Amino acid sequence: MGDIKICSNCKSQSDLNPSMKMMINICGHPICNYCVETIWARNSAPCRDCNKILKKHEFWEQQFDDPVIEKENYFRRKVKKIYNLKRDCFPTLEAYNNFLEKIEDLIYNLTYDIDVQAVEEEIAQFAKDNSDIIDQCKRKKDDDQLWIERAINDENNSKSRLFARIEQEKQEKALRDASKIDTKSVIDELKNSSIPADLILERKRKMQADQDAKLQDEERRKKIEKAEKKKYKEYASFTTTRSIGVAYHHKKPQLQINGPCVPSISDIKTTGYLNYIPECSKSAQGGGFSTELGIMKDLFACRVDLFLF
């Protein structure tokens, strides 16, 4: 959020009170946490802006400057918990896309308070009619969740291999240090042993030769690993690569409306359609909506299948 937050009720400012937090509820009107504690001391009270009855436990800390975005995120989480059907629940891709479009319509209506009661009844009816499928889909993971899990597992496996290699190198170094010939121990053995000196020196030389051969093998192995690491760094990506398949090629759909043609957006702008239509809000424009799109949707709905009559 912005640097300075101002409570609409008590006019407190965050720059004067750093511990102040802006809270928000489903109505979308922010208020500071101190006013929430005071006004909603009995857990239920009307909103100071819209008089809607709100519950204290339903407040959450505001994260975005625009309260509309906060409302949209809240209702999106709420709707997606119920409308959680996956692609394999539908016979065709078109049916699944229609389902996703229906979700967006419900979220939009709840966000902008359009037929809220009817929308909530529809959601409740959908949850009742599809309770078994909803419960099954709650236990399923979508493609994005599976990809994230694979990426995390790959990263954990890489770290485990790295730690194992470091530990192995430590153990090998300790073994080399312990196996080095101690000159003092050789002299002491020559003084105190009855074994001929030639046999003692021969045994030590043999041990040294074996140790040198092991060290050479170890150095050769390290050179190979270093070359492989260098090659890997040149070509490897530090992020998990997703298999995306064939590149998407967009083809403009040809809608067979079986009725009079719907004017294009440029025609709507130039032929007077916008003269009597209020312009959509900036929040709606930020979400990708426009007045022209709304008009095209209405024109399409009223012209489709007119030639059947």
C-alpha cells in the first residue's frame, strides 16, 4: 500500500501512528484496527459508510491500495473453493472454458454488488448439487501445483547431492591426512623392531605407492567432475523447465450468430452507440472491461438466432 494511510472514521494517519493498520471487510470500506476494536467490541456492528452489518472476525488487513481489488481477491478465494472443478471433469474444452467464464461472472457480480442474493443462492445450489465432485477435486492438484512440487523436489534433491558430495570430500581428506607416512613413526619402528630395516622400508614404500595411486585417481576424478560442472553451468538453467509443447497460434473465432452482424468496436465508437451509455469505472477498466465490450455483449445477445423466426 501507499506510504501514508488515513482512516476514514477517526482520521488517524499511519505516519503519526506507525502501529496503525488498515482493516477491510466484505463491503470494501477500509477502517483502522483501533476503530475495529472500538466499534465492533460486541462482534457485530454496521459499517460506517454503507450501514451493512459486519462481523468483527471477518475483517482482514488491507494489502492493496484499491479496496475493489481486496474485495475481488476475497470473493475469488471464496468462489474458487466451491467452483474447484478441474479440466477432466468436463467432456469438452469448450464446456470447461464456459465454466471458467461463469466463475468470473460470479466474482464480478459479488465484487460490484450486482444481484448478490441471487448469486449467493446460485453458489449454494451449485455446492449442494455437486458436493461429491467438489470434495473429490479438493483432494486433486492442478497442473501448476504439481509443477511447483516437482520444482521444489528437484531443488531439494540438488541440495542433498551437493551436501553429500561435500561430506564425502571431507571424509576423503581426513582419510588422506590419516594415511600419510609419519617419518617419526618409521624411525621409532626401526629402533624398536627386530624386523630387518629393508623389510620395514619396503613395506612403507609400498604403502606410499598405494596411497599415491589413490591420490592420483582422486585427482583424476575431481578433474572430470570439474569439467562436467563447467559444462553444466554453460548449458543449464537455474529454473525448472516446463514442457509447454507446441507454441500457441491464435485464430480469431468465427461466431455464427445466425442474425444481423454485430458492429466492431471501431464502429461502436464512431456511430453513436456511446452517446447514451455511461462510461465504466476506472476499477472496471483496470480489470479489462470497457464500455464497448459491454455494448457488444448486449448487441450479440439481442441479435443471436433472429433469423430463426
